[in-house]
Amino acid sequence: MFTKILIAEDYESSNISVQKALEDLKIANPKYVNYCDDAFSRIKMSLQENNPFELLITDLSFDEDHREQDLKNGQQLISAARELQPNLKIIVFSVEKKEVIIEKLFKEQQINGYVKKGREDVKDLKKAIRAVYNGEKYISYDLKTNSSERNSFEFSEYDTLLVSLLANGILLKNIPDYLKENNIKPASMSAVEKRLKEIKESLEINSNEQLIAFCKDFGII
């Protein structure tokens, strides 16, 4: 079983679930941090001391406070940790349930396990830790079995272009003109508005600003 584990989590209530899971697995002396920057520093230091962490358990969302951070969320931490220590095992422990996000974590960031916070998450965490230790991938059972109920979305080139135009400061009312000038269809205002609405509804996002932020976070634009 893992003997050196690092947990990055800013909420004490969630830490309780992780602590209970590790106690049940008889894993002693895990290290806890509340900030992504601290987690990265710990990983870096452990490598310098030739005593690297074997497993990182991290949330995705970290609330901002008075302390300025370079790494502001779990995705950024995972990318930085992977670059520094490619063989580090990583389990994400989060409330996130959108399929598009979880799939990107597995496919693009090569996480080893995903556990959704909620009922029986201690039991789920223990299963995940055992599975990852044995070289297996793990995802919470309810996410895996109810895929038809989850949000799934694939960005087309057209979708990516629309969001990129918004991100570059082009007003929504001017997008149809850009599309017409570049012979891109559909180019009507109604078609553009309808498509952006469909994307946001699929991702459960309320505004164009949130959509832009989402696409930037996951490298879509």
C-alpha cells in the first residue's frame, strides 16, 4: 500500500473523509495542505530529498483568499505535478460531475482516479486508493453507471471558433459579420445565439464569461 501521500484540500469537512479513508487503510502520516502552491512545493521538496510522494489526492476547486497563488485550481496543480513527477499517482476528490470535465482529466491530464464527494465517499475513496495502488483506473460508481444522465459535450471547430471570438473581445452582435466575411456557416445571429445557448446548457454554464473561463481552463481555446 502507499506509504507517502499528499492531500490538497481547502475544506476541513472534506479532509475528514480523506482522513477516515486513510485511517481505515492504516496509512500513517499523510501530509495535508490547503493551497495548490503548497502542494507543488511539497512535491518539489520531496523529489529533492529523494523521498517522493507516491500519491496525490486533490480537489479541483480552491477558494481564493488574501493569499496570492500561482496555481489556482486542481487542474493547474495536476499539470504542474505531472511535469515535475510524471509517475506520480493522482486521485481527484471533487463535487464535479460533468462528464466533459472528468473525461478530460483522465484523457489529457492522465489522472488515475476520480471520486465524487458525497454519500459514502469514504468507502469510495478506499476503493479508489486500492485500485490505483494496484495499477488500475478508478471512477465513482454512480458516475460510471449513469453516464446517460451526465453532461457530455464535444466541441466542434465551429463551437471553438465562437468561443474564441468572444474571448478575443468580439461582441456577440458582431460575430455574424465575422462569419459572413470568412464564409463560415451558419452565420445568422439566431444560429450563433442558439449554438452558444446549447453549449452552455450542456455544460450547465450560465454566461458567456463562464464559458470562456471553462474553455481556457481546459485548453479548448
